Amino acid sequence: YMYTCACASPLVRMKMLRFRSPSIRSLDQEVLCTIRLLDDSEISCSIQRDTKGQFLLDHVCNHYNLLEKDYFGIRYVDPEKQRHWLEPNKPVVRQMKSQQPYTMCFRVKFYPHEPMKIKEELTRYLLYLQLKRDIYHGRLLCPFAEAAYLGACIVQAELGDYDPEEHPSDYISDFKLFPKQSLKLERKIMEIHKNELRGQCAALAELNMLQRAHSLETYGVDPHPCKDFTGSTAFLGFTATGFVVFQGNKRIHLLKWADVSKLKFEGKTFYVIGIQKEKKLVLTFHTSTPAACKHLWKCGVENQAFYKCAKSSQIKTVSSSNIFFKGSRFRYSGRVAKEVIEASSKIQREPPEVRRAQFGQSRSFNSLSHKNLIMNMEPLVPALPSTNEYEETPPRVSMETSNLRPQAPKAEDEVGEDDEASGALTISELAYSPCASMLPTPVDDGQGGVDLLFSSPVQSPARLLRELHADPDIQAQLEAERDSLRLLSSNERINACVLSVARFVAVVMGVLLVTVPTLLLLLESDIDVSFLHEIRQTPEFEQFHYEYYCPLRRWILCKISMAMENLWSD
């Protein structure tokens, strides 16, 4: 067969290609993807319309010469400024809703629970770059002493040992490490850099930074802004330990993965169902949009599967619904944390060279905020032969690097990542107000940043009306309805209106005749049927029973009792 394909004429080969693919045009149409890396450099890749997300992730990892790739993912932002993780087993084009060319970001998706178990220095360096971003954007909350040590580790990794001849008294101010960087903090960083970290190479300083950072409560937290049942702002997150909730500067909930029994969402409401202190716990939160709620649910499902399961074969497809509705279904695909650690321990190759950004090219260097940075990229690292079962090889793929041009940082709706901080974290006050996943930059809740998400819907009615009027199909339907209404006389309109009202009343009565007896059967009877038992055990039914039905029943009985007393007294 191979010989026949090689010797056949171009026309025969074209027919064979048409036989294998339903559309030749789908193979000819290439899509340009630009991916921003953790050091703010960019690579561009031309893919085909049926290329899956795993292929794109593999090529970025090959660019780095990275083997421990399971901790990383590619993130993008849709036109409504909602973040998403690129799913590996679905075509890229079907996931992206924005216009071409596509712009995405390569980021850490699952933070290692123990950084010391990472085998290669290259993987630790990429995690170090991610944590630098988390500190800069206020996602990694740290007390003053911890902030000073982390900042000193970054300075040691990028400058080396302190040299009084090369480093002036204010050399720390050249680094932009925190959203709010006080003079007191800079002096403490300089003191630790001078006295405690001398002699440490870049790799050791980075490792010390990872070791100190991973012990903080907000390590690995990608905060999702929500409202709790009281209307107060809360930030939800998922870590290697479990599900966490932050309010102000405090962690108010930590539910370990072993105690989380179900994650679900309905519309804009997100539920966490678990067991705490041998009691059933149901936590309810409200997001700004249904898309944000679904993204939150997917992140929770993936993190639970990655950190909780012992083997990827144990992962099951989960549903967001209750027993009455189908809802959304999702299944995490990939290896789990224990499998990744086991695979890392078996790596036997010569450690690859780590190409660190030089001082002046780093994101933490202060010139980045002045928008005058020009970065020259290193040549591509030779790609490794991939053994990943998800990788595809479309007929034509071109991979190239592009220099970072001296321009203003792009907004999140263009690149999918927060690029400018706006006072997200105050070290002295420990106010946890990280970036919101729906906004292009970190927001300050004191200025109504998170509240803006819930008060301003993504799609306003005016915008929705404009989109409807611009749709020719909608216009045709509206015009057909207008013509039909013109043909109806006034009597016919009245008859149609009465008939529709009668139908509506009949449907409501039918629903009530079925629903009310069923509810009474569930609430008042002691019939122990498996189907009824399952319904009674659901958190929604228990909440309805104790919060709505029981008070209503007490009120009705009280009214009946008062009426009977008045009747007997008369």
C-alpha cells in the first residue's frame, strides 16, 4: 500500500486523500495560533482545522524540551472575557470562539503538591516563573516576612550574589515583584539577599523559593470570584489538598478531596457537597454568568480527578445535574498526580539546558512596566520524539518564534492572561483581592471590581437586540409573524388569546395535580421505596424540606388551630 501511494500519479493520490477525508478544504485551511509563554515570549504555530488541543500542547512542550508536561496547560479567553482551559481531546477550532488568529497562554494548570518531587530543573524553572506571576498579580498571598524571603530568592536567582560595586543602594527598586511594593519591603529583601542567600546558584534559589511558596495557603489557587448565600464576595479555588474558600484575608473553608462527594452547578449557582465532622455539608455560591459557573465546575472536576485518584483508569464521567435533568457531562483526560510522580522518577535522560532570561529581560524587571522591553528569543530547542498517544501529525505544521515587540502589554481579552496589576495585594494589610477570572486585569474589591461582575451582565439587552436585528434568519421569522398577524381579525386574535390562556391554565393544573401528590408522598409518607429514598437523600430536597416546607406546614397548622379555637369559642 505504501509503495502504491508513492508511485501513483498526483490525480490518484488526490483521490486517495479525498477518500480518507470528507473535505479537502478542511486540510487546506490552516489556522495561526500564537501562544504566550511564561517568560512573556511568544511562539506561533500553524495548525489545521481538525487539529486537537493535545497536539498544540505537545508542540509547546517540545519547544521547551519538556517531559514533565502533565502539570501544564493552555489557557484562552473567549470574546466574553471568560477563561477556559484548552481541552486536549477536542479540535482547537471548535473550542475557540474568537476570531483568527488565535491567542493563548501556556500556564501551570496543576501545581505540584511537593516541588521537591519534580525530577528536572527545567520543570522547576517553569513552575518558578508561574509563581512569580502569581506573586506579581496578587494570587499568592504572603505575610511580610514570607514576601521578603520570596522576593530575595527571585533577586538571587536573577542577579546572583550581592556585589556592592555593581548594585547601588536602591537596586531592589529595579524589580517589580509585588503589586504594592513598599520601601520597607525592598529594604528587607535587600537584607536577606545580602546575608542569607550568598553563594546560591539560580537553580538553588529557585528551589528555595518553591519550597517556601508551596507552604502558603494560596499556593496553587486560581481564584474564582463568587458571592456566597449572604451576598458577600468570596474567592473559590482548588489546590492539591482540596477545595478552599477565601474571604478578606482568611481561608474560611478547606474541604479535603477525600471529603468532597460531588461538585455540581445549575445556571449561575455552584454547589460543593461533602462531609465535614461526620456531617453532610452543602456549600452554595453564585457566579456572575452561567459560563463562569461551568468553568468553575470543570476546574473542580479536573483538580479532584488529578489529585484524588490513584490511577487514571479510576476517573469517571461526571454530570452536573440532579436526577431530574441531564445537565452537562465532563471527563478529565490525562494522567493523575501519582502517575506523573512515578513517571518522573523513571526519567533517565541527560538534563536539558535551562535557558533563563537575563536581567533586563525578566518580567520582574521594572522596565516592563515602562513598556520599553525588547526581548531576543533563543533558538528553538530541538523537539523530542513524542510518545504521547494524543498527539496528531497534520500534513503541514510550521513552528516559529516571534520576538516580543516594544508595545504596551496586551489586555486579557487578547492574550488570555492578566498583564497589569492594579493594587491587587497589599502586603502590610494582607487584603486578598486577586484578579477576577472575568476581567482583563486584577481588580480591587474595595473599588467595586468584583461587584462589577455581578451588576453588569456580559450581554446587555441592547447588545442582544442589536445581534438579533443583525441576524437575517431572525428578521425573516419576525417578518413572517407580522404578516400572519395582519391577516388575523380582531375576533380571531381574541379567540387565539383565550385559547392560549386556557392551554396554559390546563398545563399548570396538570402539573399541580401531579406535583402536589408526589411532594406530599415524599414529605409526609413513610414509604421506603428505593427511588423515593434516593430523592429524600439529595441535598436539594433536604434544603427544600427544612427551609421551605416545614415553616409552611407550621404556619398552616397554626392558622388551622386558631380558626378552630375561634369556632369553638363562638
